[in-house]
Amino acid sequence: MSDTLALEAHLSTPPAEVHEALTSPAALQVWLAEHAEVSLPDKQYTFWGKYTPQGSKAAQELLAVSDDSLSFSWTLDNEETTVTYSLVPSPTGTVLRVEQTNLPTLEELMNPPGRRDGRHSMHTFWGLALANLAEYLDGRPQTPKADFSPDRSPEIRVSLTVAAPASEVFASLIDPAAIKKWFGWEATVEPRVGGKIAVGVDGKIFEFEPNKKLVYGDDEGSVVHWELEGSEGRTHLTFVQSGYTDDELDSAAQHEAGWLGGLAELKRMHELGPAWTPLTTELPDEA
């Protein structure tokens, strides 16, 4: 059995600009991939490199293209999937729908057999990619991309700057309602050393310094570090997750994409203020 992933992203620019960002090699190399080659008349639409799951070489083939849609095949885990972009004008810009077929079922996602950096990574990969597409179209800084290369570090390490005070950013790391907004999952936080926490990792808090540091981990060796340094109303945020072994690089890549997608929304939530709404919505599988 397999599932189809369907996401909708609400973008602030008209369909023609979104279409250009989806089909320009220069644009794709900003928001999507390390390398891209596109020639629509020649039915070429490929991208690859360290930011692409199983991206040691191009694995896509253009299937169809029009002014409001594009579809291509993408071979992952030696299986063919099909990705379709559909663009619909909206009062505020464009609704971009992304669908990908032949992906793992929910049961398989929770207990993945084999590698996790291919078909199993698409839910986290597209969340981050669409966030960076929105930032590209809005002229905002890109969120770092996940490293899917086979020689990546077993550690997840991300640094970025949020245009908000450290007190506000820290509050959004320990308030379950705020975490649900930017992370997309229900969270549990007892904000004290020794308190229970479930944010990406289920465990307990080891270090707790308001507005400066939050460290927690589980019994299996996974440790999450958040460090904040505030200056002039901005926050330099460093996120680190350790505990992956050299045999778990595919899992580290998959989770890195998920964390980065969440961090992109965390940044947008603080910087867009009342205008912020979650960028993407996952739609139910209609199959």
C-alpha cells in the first residue's frame, strides 16, 4: 500500500511569479536544491545535490507542464513517485498545491523499514522547501537547508537570527500553545530542571536558563540544545540535536529537515506578527 502526500501553501505573489520560481534553474538553486537544470521545451526538469534526498544524481523526468501546473516523476528508494504542482489564483496571491504519489503509509512512517532519507523524508522535505519558496518570493532570508549527503554529520546543528527579542523567542519554546503553532505537534513542557518535556524528543529538562538556554533529552541518548543570544531586539538562535550514530545518518537527515521546517515557521511567526498564519496545510489523502 502507499499514500499520496498533498500540501497547500498560501503564497503572497501571483501565479506567474510562482511558476517562474518553480521552473527557473537559478530560482530552484536558491530555494530547493544545490543543482538544477530545466529546459521545458526539451522536457527536462531535474535537481540534485546535498540538499536533495538521495540526490547524488538527478532522478527526475518532466511529465507535463502548463501555465498553472507541472508534474514530474522522481525515483526514490528505487521506486517511481510523481510530483504535481498546481497553481490557483487567490485574493492574496497564489495557492500552490503539491502532491506526491507512492509514499509510505502513516503506519510505515511511524515504523519505517529501510532507509529514512528517501520516500520517508518527503513530508519533512516539502515543508521546508515550501517555506523557503515563500521566503524567496517575499525577498526574505532563506532558512538553512537539510543536508542529505551520505557523509553528513550525525549531529543536527542550525544557527539563525530571529528579528524578535530573546524573551519572546524563548517563551515560544516552552509554551505548548506556541509550540503547536510553529512545530505543528502537541507539546508537553514543565519549565524547570527535571521537568518533563515532549518537543521532538520525549524526556526531561537538563538545563533551564530563561531567555538563554534550554537543554533536554531522552533515555536513548538523544539531546536537544537551544541557545539564545539577544541583542538590539534580535535573537541569534542555535539549535543542536545530538545522539545519532554513524549508522543513523539517514534518520538525522530526515529529522533535520523536520526541525528546519519548524524553525522556518518559528521565525516567520515572530517576524510577521499578526499577519502570520501557518504556511502549509497537509490535506487528507483522497485515495
